[in-house]
Amino acid sequence: MTSHHDPITDLDADALSQAIHARQVSCREVMQAYLTRIHRLNPVYNAIVNLAPDASLLAQADVCDAELAAGHSRGWMHGMPQAIKDTGATVGFPTTLGSPLRKGAVATKDSVMAARMKAAGSIVVGKTNMPELGLGSHTFNTLFGATPNAWDRQVSAGGSSGGAAVALAQRMLPVADGSDFMGSLRNPAGWNHIFGMRPSQGRVPYGPGADVWVDQLSTEGPMARTVTDLAKLLQVQSGHDTRVPLSLSSPFSADGLVCDASQLKGVRIGWLGDLNGYLAMEPGILEVCEQALQRMAGQGAIVTPLALGFDTDRLWQCWLAWRRALVGPRVGALMALPKAREHIKPEALWEYDHALTLRHTDFYKASQIRTSFYHHLVTLFDKVDVIALPVAQVWPFALAQRWPERIGERAMDTYHRWMECTIYATLGGLPALSVPAGFHPTQAWPMGLQLMGKPQGDAALLQVAAAYEAANTDMLAQRPA
């Protein structure tokens, strides 16, 4: 499918915000341009679900225009269309989580993140597609179907924020949001040639949900086509909320970002690679990431090999315990519904059944391992400013495949083992960002480089990404067909 250019949807989000506020374009014109693109492309990409009626959205845009005419702006996102990931409760829209058991679960309250984006002026046009219950980095479910990759419709978009990534890459949205448990903001960003950021734990208040103390491995965050847009959206999403007691009170601002490659000079980057052969990797992934690192070194960054220096098997067992503790109850909440087992995918049932055998002592031990790992990560940041590794261990795989059962000669023993490279930032609560690294040698498949920053070092990490962006303008300017 040929990608038609439009002067409005071609604008990056910050430029669009400026054009709206300068009244160079009206909010109605913006909404109409995006709706035209959505109606043309979404039937092919299936990225946005439960789309609101055009008349309602255009009427909301007219209100935004009237407010600007009266001298009032709601904020950076004034009049900008936004589709919220189907995990995020948004008043008037179902929060289906991609499950047929929840297709009628219309939200009566906004999540913290949705409320903040609406308060900043966004107009919610719909939700973005995701895997059932957010499990697995491949966006398909029996309720809405699959979302193909923005660059090749024969392969996966990644996940779980796959619909968000594809809508963004195909310019059906100016920015996108998502959530990240095991790379769900990072993996689809890497596979769709955009930026995706898992913020520091607590930077974006998550929920409020049934539990606000333990259930903190998932976090919401931004996706964008530029680092400036990424930072601006994170600023909208960030800040303490008393209902989420572990949310960070330290302010985050996008104002100090400098988009200049010279900012890479002297930045110390520790390259984990495949953890000395521990992580199975498909051919070509390490090479494309190393080429991205070499381009950073060409701007003065100091790139050195880094050993993780922690027992990776212990970390994986720690991860499985945490995952069972958190995912099990989420699946369990649906089990009382009629014919639940018939309508829940086998991977989710596997999580639930294993969670039933998890002992409190095992979970507490896993929490102690996680604590030791965090303290170890802090010592690594005495040597480096950023830790780097690939954002995925496989290239985008066939759309009809549920998950990669093998990487080369190595069997994957769980449906998510092929995404093990994403657990280190999650367990450490670190900010982690996927930057576009390049493409497969023979296919139009993007790959991302994962950059992890110091604890609560979101602004410094975004600065490294902005400098990387400035040094890679030609590669980043490439667009999907």
C-alpha cells in the first residue's frame, strides 16, 4: 500500500502542537486529516480499535478551536487526536485488554495517564490493539484480530503496545502511549522504527488498580517518532498522584533537551551484547546494534564491552516468580466468568495455573534477588552512563506464528523466553529506551537498540537518545511504504 503524504499528518507532534497554537491549522482540520488517514489505513493495519464516531470527534475538535479563539489552551496536546492503549481505562470506551470476556467493559473513570493526556488537550479517538491480556510480544487476539508490522504486513508488529506502534509509524496518530512489563513499549518501537520508552518505575503513576504496592513491574509511558515528542509526552504523563503512593514526586521536564550530536561526546556506554552468549540471538541483530553504537562512538561516545556480572539463571527464576505473582491474579479475575477457560488463551492459563503453586516464601526470595540485582546495577553505573543491549532477540516473525519456539538451535521453554533481554531494566526499575538501530540485511524489518539509564535518570537518557537522533537523521527519516 502506498503511503500518501499529508502536510498535517506529516508534522511531528511538537510541530503540530505549535501549528495548532499559532492557529496555522485548526483542530478540526487536524482531526479530519487524521480521520481520513485512519479510515484509509486502519482497515489494513488494524491498529486502532473501538474508534469513536467521526461526528463526535469533529465536534470535540470544534470545541478546542473555540477555546483557542477565546485565548485558552488546555496544554501541549490541545486538539491532538490520541488513541489510548487498550489497557488504559478511558471514560466511554471499553477496556477490553484484547479479551472477548471484557468486550463490554466500558470505563467509567480514566486511568491517571489517560486523564493527564486529556487534561493536556488530547481528543481520544479510540483504543490501540494489543495481545490478549497484554501477554506476549505479538499483537493478536480473538476479539479484534492481529496487527501487522508497519513495514511488512506479513510479520508481527511486536507487543504488547503493537497497535500503538503501528498507528504511530503509519502516522495515524501524532504520538502514542503504551505500557511496558516485559518490553511492551520497547519491542514494538524497535520493530516499527520509532522511539519507545519505559520510564523509571513510578515516573508515570500506573493505575490506580486493585493493588498499588506490589503490582509495580508494569509501567505506562510514551512512544513517538522523535525524541522531542517522546520527552514532551512523558512530561504530560509524569508526576506524583496520591492514589499511587510509590509514584515519583521529583518533577520531570522536557525543556532542557538538546538535539545535537555533540552531546554524545564523553558519554560512557557499556555494551552487554548477548551477555557473552547467554541470550540466544538471531543472525544480524548484534551486528545492526553494534553499527548503531559505532555511529555513537563516531560522535565521541566511549563504547566498551560490559559484563552483566550477575547470575542470569537466578534472575530468570526471579522474573518467573514476580510474573506469576502479578499476572496470575489478573487472569484469575476473569476465571469466575462463564466459560472463562474456553475464552482465555493457553499462555494466560499457563500463567494462572503456575501462579496457583507459587508460595509466599518463593516470591519473597525473588524480591530479595531483585533487590540484590538493583544494588548491583547501581555499581555498574559507577563505570558507565548508559547500558546497551538489543531490544529483541529475534527479527519480526510471521504474523500467523504465536511465538518463536526456537532461536537457532535453542528451544524457548516459555512463550516469552525470546524476550528475556527486556527483563533487566524492568527488574531494576530503570528508565529504558528503544532507539531505531537499522534494518535487516535483506528484509524491510527494523530493529531497535535498547538503552538503559541510571535510576530515575530519565532526562539524561532522553538526552543521549536526542543526540543519537541528531547523528542519524538519514536513517531515521526512512518511512514505511
